[in-house]
Amino acid sequence: MEKEFREYRTGQGVPVSGSYICQSGEKSSLNKNDTFPQCPISGQDTYWKHQNET
């Protein structure tokens, strides 16, 4: 099965608990049903991607 590489925007709900990385490269551990925060570095809205562990 192919993995989905989706981006999530600040303010959207977190679909799955895990480690996420923002556009600035900052990692954050988020829980399901949390809301994606602003970038921890810039304080601006950003996109987040799930950090896949291999």
C-alpha cells in the first residue's frame, strides 16, 4: 500500500498522533485531535508533514 504524504496547515485538526515537522524544519509531537500550531520558529502560519519513522 502506498503511503500518503499530505501537508496540514496551521489550525487544522491533527488526524493521527505522532511527530510532525513544519516548513522551517522544527519537529513537534502532536496528539490526535490537537490543532496544528503556528511555526515554533517564526510564529507564523505554516504547513506540517507527518514525520514517518523507518
